[in-house]
Amino acid sequence: MNEKFIKNEQYNFIKRQVDLIKDSYKKNSDPSVLKTVRELANAQILELFPQAAREQVEKLDLSRWKTDAEFDQYVQDLARCLIPFPKLTEPQVKKMFPKAKKLKVPNLSTVDFEKMTYLSWYDISTNKKFIIYELNEKLMGIECKYSILNKDSLCSFCNRFGQVAFISTITKAKKSNNPDYYKAIGNYICLDSAECNKKITSVAYLTTFLEEAIRKHA
Ligand SMILES: [Zn+2]
């Protein structure tokens, strides 16, 4: 059985559930309410892992924990089961962006690959944001244009409210009568990708965004 079976965004989801439980412990004293909160959180967590083996379900099961210390230990234990982001080297990154001339690759030795859903960085000289994500078990990279917004907004990837950048990719939508029809896909995304990676609990939006973006290569 694979020891590492939890993705970063799933781990964030679990942490959020634990925070909700801890919060309700502070506010409620009714044991039946607390039991319900715990059971609901447990069910939602297990729902994320329909293929989980028995031992994995046992690890994920939080219904027996009650104190803050126990919940902290639970989250800490699960951190050991995190699937790290594939460790990339500079040549590998460069290969993913063959069209980007003089691509500036971030210092990969300082990147925390352990808790990461997607890798992203900016090139301020060309005004571009790069994103690498493992889509359908294949690493893919896209480049976007970005502009920083002056007011805070919700991030489309992680739903966190904070400083965002408007990012857009140009896609060539397939239209038989107009082969050169271009469509811009834009989104407000956390300016700080490290923060975004700490908050993201679902990749639904991220994958839709990337799938749209890569259609231009189809
Ligand atoms: Zn975000």
C-alpha cells in the first residue's frame, strides 16, 4: 500500500474541516452538536478518498479525536502521507515552455515541493505568470499574461480573499468557419502562489482553467 496518498489540496481540505471542528468546540458545549459536526466532517473527508484502503481510511478517520492536541497530532500524521509535487530540474522546466525565449526559471532549490498543488512564478520583465500542474498524470505548463489588481478579490483557484492578479491566456477556439478566432480566458488568482497552495482545497477550477488554456495547442 502506498504510504503517500493525500494530495496537497485534499490535505488543505482536511485541515479546514479540523479548524471547523475546533471552532465549534470553542463555541458549543452540547455533545450531540459536536458529534454531528465531527461526523459530518469525517464523511466529507472520506468522500474525497473513494479508493482508500482500510488502513488509509483508519488514518483519515477523525471521529475518535476530541481535544485540540489530538486534532493537531492527526493533521501532523497526515502530513506524512502527502504526495509531493514532482521534483523538477531547470532543464525540465525549460523543456515545458519551448516557446518562451530566455525563460527565467525560479530557484527550484528553495521551492517547497512537499505541500504544493501547482508550481507558479512570475517574470516581471515580460509580464508573464507561469503555471505547472500535473493534469491527467502528465505535467503541463502554461504561460499567462498578468496584471496586478489594486483591490482585493476572491481567488478563483482557492477562494481566498486577498491580493490577486488578473491572469489571461489566449486560446484559439476551434471554429470551422473562423479558424483564427481567438478567445481570452481571464481569472483573478492569488498574487502569492505559496499562499494559494496553502489554501486550495479543490482543483476543479484550476483544471478547468488549464484544460481551456491548452486547447489552443489542440
Ligand atoms: Zn488562490
